[in-house]
Amino acid sequence: GMRGAGGVILFGNPSSGKGGIAHGFLRSANPQERMGKEVALSHHSSAGHLQGCIESILERRQGRTYGPAGGRACSVLITDVSMPHVNRHGHQATAEMLRELVEDRVLANFQKPGEWKFVRGLDYLATMATPGGGRPDLPPRLKRHFTLVYVPRVVRVDLESIFGSIMRQYAAQEKATPEVTKVANASVSVTMKIFEQLMHIIQPTSVKFHHTVSVRDISRLYAGVIRLHWDEITTRESFVRLWKHEAERAFTDKLVEATDAQAALQIINLNVSEWCGAKIAREVSKPTYFCCRAGSDEDISFEQETGDADAPTRIYEHCPGLDAAHEVVDRYLQRHNDDPATSDRL
């Protein structure tokens, strides 16, 4: 448990599993004795936002004392606790409000200025990215109330096992040819090699804070690979073309500086050449695009992932070129703007 320690902060690089560990802890609690509350913070989260989230689970117990509903305890999970804005004086108002709550177990009563709400029955679990490269740190006055636990990166052998298993199962599901199955399995180790090389050259800064390489990028890559039905993926070259397209989307599209994007693309191309040979590398070096196509205007929907079996299905397929992709995007955009329920026009 976390009682008596103020709380626990899990910190580490993106996609190291901090959130999974924290959610696992919340799920392990007996709901009759302990409830869970998750509060997600961002750069724009204010102290008032955090206090409102905390107050939403509190009820008056006696006098000015408040606690979780039903007399239970509550574990509050605060994700990205270091993200709120640092003002020009170097202060984080949201962090100071949290420090006051953890340290003195009080909240300001906005309805009656000068009075305090005394809070009981809460303990705290937080996650944050490792400071540096544009990612802020927490004030020491707040950190001293927490036990800091570092969550290391997932090791390469585990990643290869996870994504290799995904590739083998999808290849079997799609009844892929032995040639395609073999190259799909081999793609995992190539992806890990590119991932490790990119981690050394793509570093976040205060301006390019999103220039990071994480396991999420690998997940996006293979999510794209298995999004396509492999009816037309019958040769080694066709699979490599699909894989390379997804690798470029996952690793290079977010890089806003041409030098970074070119360096990442060069690493991808070199590894493809080592993996498949110069002939296939030349063939797949030509720009190739895949996109979602809807069968008709009626099939276009931004609400596909609803779990509804009757929801329209977007077809992910090879796209002849950027002009065809622009046409599909324009249709999606027009349908979005024509929807009466849309509050924003793009």
C-alpha cells in the first residue's frame, strides 16, 4: 500500500509501462473498501481543474471534514503530474495546490474564502516522464512527499517476443504464403534495430519536445501493417513496401525538421538494404502510400471504433499517389463539415 508515505510517483521514458502498472494497482483494490479516481493533467491543467476533480469524489463527513463517498478510502491516480504550465516565475500553481493537499490534507473552500476543507481517506499515485529534453520536473517541495520509483524501458527481447507473436498470428489468420510469413517475422528484429538507432539521434529539446522515439511508434507501425488485409501481400517485396510505408509514417512524419527526417529516413533505407538486398531496396524506395478508403460517402464516418458490428468499415488499402489520397481526405473533410452535429468546421 501507499499509506504513510505521502504517495508514489512512477517515472520513466514514454511507453515504459508506467500507466499499466498504475492502472493495475487501482484494479487490484477491493471496491468495497477502496475506490479509484484517475486525473489526467496536461500543459493547460489549472489548480482549479485538479481541485474540482478531487472534490468530485468527496462528501461531507463531519463539520468541515470531507472524504470519499461511502466511508471508503480512495487512491487518486494523477497521470503526467509534471505537465502543468510553469509560469514566468518558475512556479507550477497546480503542483503547489497538490503539495498543499498532500502535505496538510486541506483544500481551499472557494465558496467561503478563508475557510478550509479538511480531507481524509485519500492516498496518491502519480506518473510522469523523466525530466529533461523539454519535459519539466516537479518542485522539490512536492517530490519530498513521494516515493519515486523508476520504471525502465522494456528490453529488446521482450519487444521482439510481443511483436513477433503478433506477426505470426496475423500471418496465420490471413493465410499468408510461407515467403510472406518469413519476411514478416524477420521484420521485427529489423524494426528493433532501427528503433535503437533512432533513439540515439532523435533527442527531444525544449522546442522539439515531441521528437522522441518510443515503443508507441513500434505499436503504430505494426497497427498499420495488420490493418491491411494481406490479399495482395503475396511476395517479399509487397510486404516490405507495406512495412516501409508504416515505418516512415511512425518514425519520420512527426519530425518537423528536414535534417531529422532525412536522417531517420536514411537509417530506414540502410536497414532495408541490409535486410532485403539492393534490388528490393531500390524498388521500395519509390514513394508508396496506403490510406483508408470508404466505399461511398455514406460509409465515411469518424466514429468507426464504436464496437458496433453494423458500423461502416473503412478499407485500408494501397493508394496510387498523393492526388488520390487528397481526394479521400477531402471527402472525409466535406462529410465532417456537413454533419449538423459538428461544432467545429475545418
